[in-house]
Amino acid sequence: MGYVTIKASDVPMTSSQWFTELIPLGGPTLVCGEGGTLKSAFCHHVVASATRGELNGGTIAGPADVIYFATELDAGRLSAKFEANGADRERIHMVNFAEMDEPFSVMSKRDMNLLEADVERFDASLIVFDPLADVFGGRRTNRHEDMSMVMSKLEILAQKHNLAVLCVHHSTKAPKNLRGLYTGSAALGDRSRAVLGFARDMETEKYYFQVIKNNEGKDGVAYRLETELRVLPGREDSDGEYIVTGYVEAPSVSLSDILMQNQFRQPESPEKINDDGMKIIEQLRARGGCESREKVMEALCVNGKRVSSFDKAKRALEKAHVVGSVRFPYFQTYAIWYLKETFPDGQDALNAYRQKYPEERERLENRESGLCKPNAGVSPV
């Protein structure tokens, strides 16, 4: 059959249906963010609430059954997390990956038929993929056509059985904006019925999520996660783990602002300060805490070492707030590197450099006029 039309008056009118006040029925919901932002803990809370019949704002009456795909936790540990959340574990059907002869794939007709049969057998109202990337079936995350097909398969299943699908997806490292909260093609968000973005405020140590997209509800609203430290069954010797116990609206919070401010609060990463970085620190300490990039490179670029490797190490030191740089007045191609443990800011380092090298301005003037050539192999920054 080709192009056809239908009168609106011939179609029965329906309203939007919801699993919870934020998670719609009939389509996938993307749960995205950096690792350690309690995305999975949020899903555990939703699952536990569903099995107890305590869904806020949902149109489902009574307790619900859930099918849970989890490839990053073994079944025993996941079951303990559900118990700590107060879930009715009889209603949670975890996919047993240990018994599979090959990985589950959303793109496999056989696998999707088996999943649909389980949905009908358990009368499931929710499916969770944690993480979604492990069921792509070899499809490329960055390819628009591939991700459109994956999300379309999930949408068809959700619409046919009027269920909710939570898709946990990881972000880039230290995302700078809302789009950075999930990696890969924009089709992941475009083909989702709703998108929930998660982040941790590094200043307050609180966790938030925001409704980035909601086709049939309000978006742009942020919520603060309420958490509690609980000891998991079978791990009484541990300090416990944080579980999500609920969430409250945070109207004054913007996830975009949190992500931007987090860029300035990235903790020092010792693993990123490699041998080249330590050599830069040693050179600056030996020279009173400040030195021109040119002189540092002269000392370090020996035995075949490349300028680019030290520039990369210096950028890591800057991000870790160990080293800073300032430009020499009038000669903006000439950079002074300094240790932040020695100088509070760049102006102090520049003043110290001038006292150490009073003849430097005359040398720079000669260099700029062509009387003195820069050191070979060192490009001014």
C-alpha cells in the first residue's frame, strides 16, 4: 500500500502514558552521563520502586515486573543491590549472560523474538539495558544509520507492548556541555522519547540529573538525587555503597552550569603527570620556580626528545593546576612557565623572571628585529 490518509475523527483519542512522572511508556529513555554519577543507582531505585508498586506519577497500577540487562556486574552483586534498595526480587528477571553462547544483540531477530517472548511471559513493564552499548551487536556508535536502527528496534518493542525502556549510556570524559553527556551519534538522543542527563557537582559533592529532552512532558528541569549509604548483603565488612532513595526538584540548578564549573575543578591526576611532566617540574624547581619555555626546551630536548611531547606534558600539568604560563609583555610569542606552588599567579612569576633576567627585554627586541634567531627546533608558543 502506498500513500494514504485518515481522518482525525476516525482515530480514537488517547493521552500520554507514563511509567513514572519522568519516564514515558512506549519508547526508550536515554540515561546518560559520566561514570560515577549514579546512573545505574538511579535505575536500581526505579526498578525497586516499580516492583513495590510505588511509581510516582505513573499510569501503571500495582507492582510491575522488570527485565534487566547488566553486563558490568555479576548477577550476585546486582541482586544484592536490588535487595539493598528494598526491591521485590521475585519480579526482577536478570538476563543470564553466563549461559549465552553468543552476546545478545538488539539487531538480532532471534534475540529480539526471545526478548519479546519474555516480555509477554512475565508481563514486564520495564526493560533496562545497562549499558546500552553492550547490546549494539557490533554496530558503530558514531554511525547515524546504525544508532537509528538500534533505537528504532527498541521503540517498536516499547510501543507494541506499551512498556518503558531505560538505556544507560556513558558520556565523554569530563563533558563540557549537555550534548557531551552521551557519546556517539545524535540519533541516540533524537530517537529517544526522553533523555535524562546526570552529573556530580564537584564543589558541593551532590548529584543531579536534568530532563534534557522529553517529547511529551516538561524538559529542562533539574533534580537532586537523594542518597543513603547502605551495606550490601554479603558485604558486611565493607563501608557500604551509596544508593538512590529518591529525587527532589532543584529549580535553581542548571546542569550546563555544573558541567562548565567542573571544568575548573578537575582534580589533579597523578597518572597524567608522566616522566616528561616530572622533568618539567624539576627544571622549574631548579630555576627558582619560573623559566621561559624556550630555555626549558633547550634543557630537555636532547637525545632525540621531541618538543611536542613536552608541550603535551605541560598541558597535562596545567589541567592538574601544577604549572601555569604567562606571556611576556610586548612579545606575546614568548611564554614564561611557572610552578603554582611557588607563585600565586602569572604576574608574580613574570616579575620574578624580570629580576632574574634584566637583560631579557633587550635580547627579545634584537630577536624580534631579526638580529637574533630563535633556537632551532623550538617553536615559540
